[in-house]
Amino acid sequence: MAEETNVEFTLGEHWPFEVDLNDADGENLDLTGATITFRVTSRRGTVLIDTADVTISTPEPTGGTGIVTVPPDAQGECPAGVHDYELRVTLGTGIVTTQAHGSLTAHPSLF
């Protein structure tokens, strides 16, 4: 079930955030054989950060938690400002579900 969560980070830092991965009843998704994808786009739809640029981990396949980390070197195409993001899971059964989405505010760094 998609959860809208707005997040804020500073450019040049690691951006870790945790996402609950649940079905429509709030039960943890079984991520065995699943594929998790993540994307950040500009408000006009230009892809700024994609799955290949980030680390996505699931501490336990049935634990219902995903952790996305965007390292500083993946932020090169992402300017300061407000963008959109989405995290999508394709289960081993073929079911596709958006689990999180919202705005991602990238603040400029003083370093």
C-alpha cells in the first residue's frame, strides 16, 4: 500500500531512509524473489536518480522493511530543490505495488 512520505536531505550527504513494505491489509510483504526499484525525478519528470545509483536493502525478506540509501556520488544530476520520488516492489508472484512516494527536498550544502 502506497504511503506518501515527504523527505528532506542535504546534497553531498548519504540519504538513508526506511520504508514500510506492506500489503493492503498492513501485513508485511514477503520479499522473497521480489525486485525493489527506486526513482527520483524532477517535477517535469526528468529522471535524476534511479535504482542503479542507490543501495536498497531488506534486513529480513519477510520483515516488511526496506532501506534505501542514496550515496553522494549518485546525486550529481539532482539539483537543490523539490523533486518527486517513488519506491516500487515487484513481488515474486509478478504483482507490482508502489510502497512509498512523495516529495524529496534536496537542500544545498555549505561544503
